[in-house]
Amino acid sequence: MRALSLVKRIEFEFPGNVARNALALGDVDNDGCNELVVGNHNGEVAIFKGREKFQTITKLSFVSCIAIGDVMNQNKNILIVVTGDGWCYLYAAPEYSDSELTMTNVEGIEQIDGQIHSTSGTGSFETLPSSDTGSTIKIKRENDKNELVCIHKQRIPANAKHIILGDIDGDGYTEMVLGLTDRVVRSYRWIANPHKSDFNIMDANLDFEPSEKLLGKFLALNKWECANQIGSITLHHSLDGKASILIAQPGGTFMRIKCSSDSVAVQEDFENSGHSHSNSSGAEVISGTVDYQFLGISRMRNPNISTEILGDLRREQTSEVVPSKGKPYALATLDGTIMLVQDEVISWAFAVDHQIFALTKLDVTGNGSDDIVVCSWDGQTYILDQDKNCVRFHLDEPVQAFESGFYNLKTTEADVTCLVYINFKNTIAVYYDLPLKELTCKKFEPDPEKLSKLFVGDDVSAEKALEIVKTMDRKTKKELVEHLLYNV
């Protein structure tokens, strides 16, 4: 197995403990560049942009999950922060038309039952009176950063440990799926406020009735209970294109849930649902097809070992790939077993002697096929392609959280591959621009034409010299090359 040496590195200072799923890479401010977002147990969320810290969000509780995506279905990325005590926060970058914005300074909104808050964050503005309407006009100063503001806060069930965003039922809308420590998986969909015709976060605090001040709310769709503790959850599409939720269970097993749009809870009237006393914010429906998958790995040492799962691995479109095959998915267990499953059949299994806690995917080589990136608690990292070729990198220090993806060092440059490590010394290490063109290990073979030039002389022609090299055995070629290298 080849060992990889990584040199290009950025370090950020970030104190506190970080949960496994409390970091994410993505475009949080919709500027076309990816940022790094990390949250800790002290309720702080840091957003890193390029080589510096862009923004810090404080006064939250223990941050357990972070995700970036179009959860509002408005073609705009939103930062979702979920805390361990059961609060879901949405942050978005303000949009400015020209240099003027009309808004009012209003404190946060709180529902009667304390379930839902919608507020706007603080920013730097110049406040000017408007002579026409008497309203307040705020003009953003040029030297101010376009920082994210909190646009929604909602009570959800506590102890969330994993989050994914995606269209789970094929209706064209993005849903939010949460995995909880009490073996429960819940799905939510954002329901926009019908009183707001378009998405403008600067209107979140206009002076209307409380229900009309909200941009919307999360409506609970489904609830499923698992037999054992949840390792991780992922979204995977089968051969027919239908989506399913894969929930990792101990011992290399997983639960598959297939949802349909017919089983989705009916949207309630916004005003009525807004005053619901349920902390899940809507009706709960246990629906969909559920089945358990037992892969039966003989190497599995402990049937109760925790498992990670990762779906929707892209494959390189070549003539060798059968078009009828669906996307593969990967599993990894804490005892060091890595598996690739294709069409419900294990393609290969790979064993390491390290405790794996993180399973991610990244197109390291840029060939259009996702590679599997796993990390252990001691910093040992393995990068495997879908043909089982592998390279490893050792961070040489313990790791508490890990992520891989794409990151932008500059807004004027394209994003690069990166590995993100969070150690126990209040440091975030980002290794970027991985120098991997391919993972296949090839034996060195000298060029016969170049080697034949050594034999060309008065009595030996170029054709004869080439023939001598081609008939030469491998051992002789190796000795000849070594002799040339040592005598250069």
C-alpha cells in the first residue's frame, strides 16, 4: 500500500470539542465558493473562508449537526445548525438590491409555546430616515462583510446526531432527515409562509402579526424507529432512480427506508400549524417500505460494532462499466472493515488495523468517480477507489472530527480537494490540493527506445540495439537502470 505525503496545509484555531457531524463544506453565502463551517460544544459556530475566519456565531448550545443546502427549496443554500437540546437554526446571507434596503429593527419573535422563533441577525448598517413614507432605510457600508444572519429558529426533538438533506420521496423538494440518539429517524420539509410571495430574508422582521413574521416552518413528515443505535444515515438511489434512506446499524447491517410522495403528511394551514404544541411541528406519520439488510461479512469480529454507511457513489462512465448497474454504496465498521456494495452484492471488502469513525466520499483523482475516504481516531486516513486500489496518509495525532470535500482558497480560483482534520489541541488542519492523479500502483518499466541508445555504436544500429533491449530479461533491465542511476 502506498503512503501519501501531504504538504499543502492550512491551520485554523478553534477551541472546544467538535461532534462528528458538526462540520461541513459548502457554499453558505451563495457566492460560488465553498466555505468550511464548524461548531463546538460551547455553542460557537465558525465559518472559514479562504485562509481566514469569516464569521463566528455565538450564544448557541451544544452544536451536534451542521448541514448546507437548499432546504427552503428556493435555489439558495442555507446553513442549518442543530443543537443537542433540540433547536434548529437557519442562517442565510442577506441579498442586497443596489445600495438600499428597507427593513425595521425588531427583536426576535417567540411563539406562545416557545416552539418557533424567526429573527434576523445583527449587521452593520447606516440608518437614515425616509422623508416619503417615514419608514427606516438602512444602507450597507462598503467595507462590511456579507455575514450570515439567523432567519429562523424552531424547536425539534432533542439529541440529534446526524443530518442529511435530499429529496427522499421523489416529489422534487428537498427534505431534512435527522438521526437521533434514541434510535429514531425523522424527516421534515420546509413549508413557506403563504403571506410572503418571494424569498427575502431581509423581510423576516417586518411589522406583521406573529404568524406572518415567519418565513415558514419545518413540518414533520415521517418518523421511524430503529432496532439498534444509529451509526449514520445516507441517501441512496437504486437502479430505477428511486431514492431510499439507508440507516447504518451495528455489525455491518443497515435499514433501508423507501418513501413515496403519497405517504407524505398533508400540509396544514400555516396559522394553525404555527401554534402547534408538538415539538416536531406537525403530524407524525410512520410510513414507507422498511427492510433490514444483512451483508454477512465473515470477518466481522463483533456483531455489535458501530457502522458507518455512505450512498450514491458516482462511477466513472467508461466502456468497462455496465450501464444497467446502479450506484454502489460503502460501509465501514469501527473494527476496521471497509466494504463496497454493488447491486446488493459485496464487490470487495478491505480490512485495516485501525478504528474507523468517519466515512466520506471525494473524487480525489478528478476522473468523475467517487473515491472512498475513511479516517480513524488516531489520524490514519485511507483513500480507496472503487477498484480497491488504496493509498494512506497518517496525520500522526488523534482526531475528533473529519471531513473531505472541495474548498476554495481564493474567490478567483477554482475549488480544490481537501481533507479536514479537527484534533484535540483546538486546531483545524486543512490539507488541500491532494496530489493524486490515479490510485493504481504500477511497476516501473524503462522506455525501451531510450534504453536502447546505450547500445548504439559503430557496429550496432538503432534497430539492433532496440532488439537487444526487447529480448533482455527483467532482472538485467533493472540492474542496468540501477547502474545508470548510481553513475549519473
